[in-house]
Amino acid sequence: MTIRTRKFLGAVALLLLAFAWSMMGMVMAQFPLIANSGWLQAVYYVVVGIGWVLPAMPIVSWMLRPDPERQQS
């Protein structure tokens, strides 16, 4: 697979990840324990806002792998 194809598929995967992550984050933010506490909301949104980076890292590293054909030069 060429790097161009991997970058396209990776971009689509990152968009899907961001969408799913934000939807799950919004649903979980409505739980009464989180919704009733201002401090807990602040901590929750910081953790969830930064948390999507961990599952995105393998996608980005896969996207940036060099092409096997070009590596031999």
C-alpha cells in the first residue's frame, strides 16, 4: 500500500475516531455523577479532550510508515 493511500485511509480513520470519541464523551458527560459536579466536569472534559490522542497515535504512526518500494533506494 502506498503512503498516499495510507494517509487517505488514516485521515478517514482519524475523522471516524474523533466523531465516535466525541459522541461517547458527550453521552458519558450526562451521567448524574459528572453532570452534578462542576469540578468533576472540568476534570472529565480535560481527560476526555486529551484522551483521544492515545488511540490516534497508532493510526498516525501507521500512516507515516515509508513505502517499502522507496525504502530500498
